[in-house]
Amino acid sequence: MTQNAPNRGPHTGRRGLLLGGGGLLLATLWPVKGLRADAGMLVEDSTAPFAPNAYIRITPDNRITLILPNIEMGQGIYTSSVMLIAEELGVDLNQIEMEAAPPGGGAEITGGSMSIMTEWKPLREAGAAARTVLVQAAAKRWNAKPESCTVESGTIRHLSGLRLTFGAVASDAAKLPLPKEPQLKSAAQYRLIGKPQHRLDSVVKVEGRAVFGIDVQIPGQKIGTVAASPVIGGTLKDFNRDAAMAVPGVVAVLVTDAKDAVCVVGDHYWAAHKGLMALHPEWNEGENAKVTTQTVYDQLHDGLKGPAIVPTSKGDAPAIIAKSHAHYSAVYQQPLLAHSTMEPINCTAHVRPDGCDVWTGTQVADRARDTAAEITGLPKEKIAVHSQYIGGGFGRRLEHEYITQCVQFAKQVPYPLKIVWSREEDITRDRYRPAYVDEVTAGLDEKGHVTAMTHRVVGPAVVARWDPPELTKEGYDEDLSVGTLITPYNYPAYRLEFARREAPGVITAWWRGVGGTRGLFVVEGFIDELAGRAGVDPVAYRREMVKDNPRALAVLDRVAKEAGWNTPLPQGRARGVALQFAFGSYMATVAEIEMPENNVVIIHRVTAAVDCGQVVNPDQVISQIEGGLIFGFSAALYSEITLKDGWVEQKNFNTWRVMRMNEAPRRIDVHLMESSEDPGGIGEVGTAAAAPALANAMAAAQGHRYRTLPLLSPRNLEKEAAK
Amino acid sequence: MLTLRVNGQTHTVDVEPDTPLLWVLRDVLGLNGTKFGCGIAQCGVCTVHLDNRPVRACVLPVGEIGNRAVTTIEALDEADPVVHAVKKAWIDLDVVQCGYCQPGQIMAAVGLIRSTPNPSDEQIDSAMSGNMCRCGTYMRIRKAIHQAAGDVA
Ligand code: FES
Ligand code: FES
């Protein structure tokens, strides 16, 4: 397979995909929430106009191309999507070429661990539908029955030994009606699914040939770097244009209409960077200049009292708690987090009177197109969005404000303009994972078992800004339920509450596993506390609670066995466990650590058992769990965005600490459970497991618990020192 | 005007001598395999070889390079047994995720194996800790370096 680096020149919009000659073009609607996945499937002769957004294209010369809207951010989604189609189509992975689809029907959103979950059926059906008509076309030519034909490696064979390639019958197949319910293989027939396949994007990435957004080179392009108001809502007060223009290589200084950002453009980044330093922008900071980290936390703690939305309730939990033998409460606090994807934010745009091209890494290509249309005043058909490889998404590229910003600058100049944010800009003008405060209360019987549980979440509703119709009538953001409402534990009575508090002076956003990451730190920490109070081993305590949940029980037992939970620990070490059901997958995790000093955590070993349903590409699932855990450990130990006078205090990797290789676990063992359930998500699962497993291990090591993240914050360590 | 030797070719570039090599590679010569991550020698995604040794291109002013040879990911010589073994191990073990840090990781790994043919975990950690990976591919990088070192030996 070749990865077409979609680094096309201007003027190649969607029509660039149309074929000159005949062939089979199977178009399907990419699955989105609320749309029946099979509703849009159709076969068209390739010269017809089309509106769907994912395609299988087979040309008479037997080239098989998949055109998928999904964006590769590292989760290996290209590979697994291709596997699903190829499995049913009956082709080998190395026979396939890939293209990125242009924005289409509002479906190009890659996030929320949903890719494999939403694609699982439709992509196999698309492959099966294409195979069905190809076989029919071949059978017709041979005057044979389709049942007497088999398919392998893009070739149709008849019992008699006759053979035709897909390409040879592609035009005929395009004229046949598609089967309503294409016959899918049984799991026993899989040749690709469930068998480890190498990533299809490895080679280009290893050779440094993968084109990320920041690498786009458009003839005539200039490079700009940006300073936006460091305080949300601020505007430009003053800047030294002459000094900036005097820097060799600087060609322009551009300001947005709202005067909330300025861009210095140069022949290369260094000229632009020096120009921006010389420009020395000053700001009218406005209202939010008063905001500090404490303002954010105070406002969250305030939400622990007073009215709240009740998204779910089972039994009368507060009344049961009041009558219980004992009750116990704890408050957990979690900070604002930046994404700091390895590839800093960037976007390239070329605005012309007759059209606009945008080259960028985005998880929301359709929003990119819409914002460009709005800013340029051009009709949507005149906007072409060229999606590039993404150097880390983690939710950051579900935002498109940097595309809006780029087009605002680019429309002021005739040349293609690439904006590249400095790392400082990337961290200080991020849209952050919200800070949260949670309070959990359990009613307990004589043995310390839970009789009822209440859980209040205080924080913003990210979806209210990001996708307002998704906010429930009551004002609830269902993302908050992950790991909170949906737990492996079947509490006898339960009440979940949400008190919405939008952080002042910051914009909050999605972040790898946001709801689950928040929820599990609280729930799994609290369950550990309850086990401790009951004097019961944390695994045994959880086992009792999930005894009627076979998938949860199985991962817990497996991890306990593989991690040697019941075996003695080497001197100075401690273990912590966490159990979860999140993003459609079950996982149990054991972290084995050592704390030679209060501020040093050595993660010796992490063991995980994962049941994510039918596994498509096992080694890539393991890779995602490993990476997800490390991403989560990094945040849990070190990460907190703080604000002073409205400014973000962390600026670059010297003040925003990210886990490095010498701090990474010595060893991670991931065990995948056999399962034929529909696939669950995986990209965010490991991240969500990290903080609770680690915090529980640290509590075991230290004999007391940090309920505030990050675990190694000065706040926690000072308390430690004061002891 | 400055003269630079990059990937075996001599280039004359019209930039200020304080311009870091990274931006000359990327924005002047169009060699975009070398990445930008921090600009302050913290992350390692800009790692290139200067006379065969890994350096951070984001803090290396072109005016200080002189006649020394610059090698970037694009020109790592496949015929070199270390390069071949490193790339092969990376592909065998499917190390990459988003891939953005990987050119820098590979340049650092090649440099490490050249200077320390059979590195221990500790030596790998200390040589590679300047190369961040936000996707968290560290486990596989460690393994790949061991495998590559074994293949070369
Ligand atoms: S960009 Fe050079 S070390 Fe980060
Ligand atoms: S693979 Fe994404 S940053 Fe390393």
C-alpha cells in the first residue's frame, strides 16, 4: 500500500476524486451518530456527482483505492479501517492505496474513541457489498452462479478455474444494485481481523516522509507566527510595527478584525519569530486579567453545595446513606490540562478571489471548511480542505479556532500563508481540559460494603460550547458519565449530580479520555479508600462488587494473576489496582511502584488486562494502551495549568513537564481478553486507567492518599513536608 | 550568504547567521523531515547529525556550523548497518504512533548505537530522555534500540 501524502496544489477540490473512465465507485456515508449507517450506501457510475464521504474505488486497471475521512493521529486508524474493508472485500492490504476524503456530509469527526466502534459494521458492510456486486458481475460474464465463485486477493475465481480481477468487472459491477444486507463473514472466516498487521503508515513515518500539517510546502508560501491575547477577551493595545518590519526577512504584520491576535509574516519561521519579538505586542487585558488558579478552584468548590442537575438516580441514595451503619465522603480535585501535542498548532491557507485552500491537521474537516467559507465569504464548494497527518490529536484538533485564525490572516495577503505557533503560544493559548471537583459519598453496612453512593461532579459542560445541541434539556454533558454513571459496580442505590461551573478566563475542551479520565480517578480512588476502611484487600473488595459482571470480573482476575497481586512485593515497593468500564471496553490495571523519596515515583511495572470486544489489530491495541497509560501517568504525576493575572504560567517543556523515557514504566504488559463482543474504544482507555492505578499504588506506598492531581504538585508535596 | 554542507550537498543560503539550523533546513531548503517541537532544546524532535553526532537543530545557529557535515533523516544512509538495523527495528516493532517525534528519535537512536554499540536500559534512557514522545512510544523505542543493537552486533 502506498500512502498518498495529500499534499496537493491548489484547485484540486472534490472533483479531483472523480474518475475519467469507468470503474466501480462504492460510496458510503461515514457512520455518524443519529444517521443510519447503511442509509447512504450507494453504487454509482464514477462519472456521476456524489455526496457521501467514504469510498471504495476500483478502476479497470485493478487499482483499489480507499478514500476515508478518518484522520490518522497515531491510533493506527488507517490500518484498522483498511483491515475492516479489506477483510470483507477480499483483498490484501498491500493491494490497497489510500486517499483522504474531502469534507463531505458533516461526518468527519475523529474523536471520543469512537472510530472503531462506529466503523466496525458499516465498513465491513461496505466491503461486503462491493464484493457481492463484483462477484455477481463476474458470474454473469461466465453464465455461472455467484455461489460457485470465490474471492481472494482481489480476484474472483470460478469452480472451473476461470478467473477475473476486480478491475476487469468493476464497470459491470457498478451497474448492479447493491445488496440490502450484504452477507458478512463469521469470525472464524477472518483472515485479517484479529491478526496483528503492521501499521500501514510506519515506513513513511520512519523515513521522515510523512507530511504533517506543519510540513506543507505550497509554492510561494510565506510563514507567519502569531501572538494572540494572553488573556481571553483581551485586545491589542500597542505594538512596534516598524521594529518588526526592520527585521531581515519580515514581509508583513497582520492583525485580526477583532484585534485579538497579531501575526508577523516572514520568508521563514525564524524571521517571523524575531519579528514578533521586535513587535512586542501589548494588550488591553480586560476583565479576565483578574483570574487566578484559585478563582477557578474556589468557584468549583462552591458548586459542592446548592442545586445540581441529577442525570441519573437509582433508589433513594441520600436516604439510604443517612440510614446506613456508616457513611464516608471524600472530595477530589483535578486541574486544567494542556494538550501539548508534539506537533505545535499550525495551519496553511491560500485565499484567492475565486477560492480558498486550507492545509492542516484537523479532526473536524467539515468545521474547517465552514469557518473558511464564513471568513472569506466564499461558497462552501470553493473551499478545499486538505487534511494532513496529525502530530498528535488528544482532542486538540477537535478545535478549529486556529484554522479560523489562519484564514483571517491569509485573506489579507495574496500568497499562501502558513502559520506556525511557537510552543509557548501552543501551551498558553490552548483550550484546556477542564478542572473539576468531585464529591463522593458512600453509605456502608457493618462489613464496609456499599449500600448507596452519591457522586457530585462540579465543572464545565464542554459540549455546551463544542456542540450545543448535544447538551441535554436539563443542561447535562453526557461525556461526564464516562466512568462515573457507567461503572462496573452495581451499587444498590446511586445518585449522580452535576453542578455546572464554567471556568472564568479559560476555554475548556476535550482531552484524551476527558470524562473517563476525570471519573475514574475519583471512583477508583474512592473504592480503594472504602476497601481500606473495610480492611479488605482492594482486589477482593472489587471482586465482591462485580461478582455479577462477568467481563469486569474476568479482567480483574486476569490482571491480579498476571501482576502477581497475591505474591510478596520486593522491598520498598507497592501496588495499586484500578478497574474500569469506559468507552465500551473493560480494563483492569495494576501499577507496581517505588517511592525512594516523596517526590520521586519509579514505575517498575504496569500490568493491564483489556477486554475491548473483538480486537481488529491486536498489536496496535497494545500500543494504544501503552501510549495511553504513559500519557495518563504524565498528566497524573506532573501536569497542571495554572493562571496568574489571567495569564497561563506554563510556557514550554521546561515548565510544562511531560514524561520522558527515564521516567516511563520499566515494563508494561498488556493482556487482551478473547472476546466476540462488538469492538470498544481503545485510544483513551489506557489514559483513563493511569491516574487511579498510580494514585492507589502511591497511597499504598505512602500510607496516605493524594486526592488532588497532579500527584507530585507542590501543593501535595508541601502537605507532605508539613507532616 | 552562508555555505552549508547538508546531506552531502553544498548549499548557499541567504539568512542571518543567528538563524537556527532547523529553520534553514525546513523553510529554506525544504527538508521537512526534521521537526519543530519547542525551539529550546527540550524535546529532541529537531535532532540531526553534525559530523555524525546528534545535535538539536533548533538551537544551533547556522553561523557556527562552518564546514561540518549536517545529516538529516532524509539522508540517513540505508547502506549503513546501524541505520538499516534501526529503521528495520522501528518497522518490525511498529514503534510509531502519530510519528511526529520519530525522525528525532531515530536520529538519536542511530547516534546512540554508533557511540554505544550495546546499550543497557539505563544507557538508552539517559541517551534518549531528551527526545520526548507525547504519544508515549517509549516502551517500543527501548525495545527497538535493543533489537537494532543486537542486529548490528
Ligand atoms: S525543537 Fe529542538 S529540541 Fe525541541
Ligand atoms: S509518536 Fe507521536 S509524539 Fe512520538
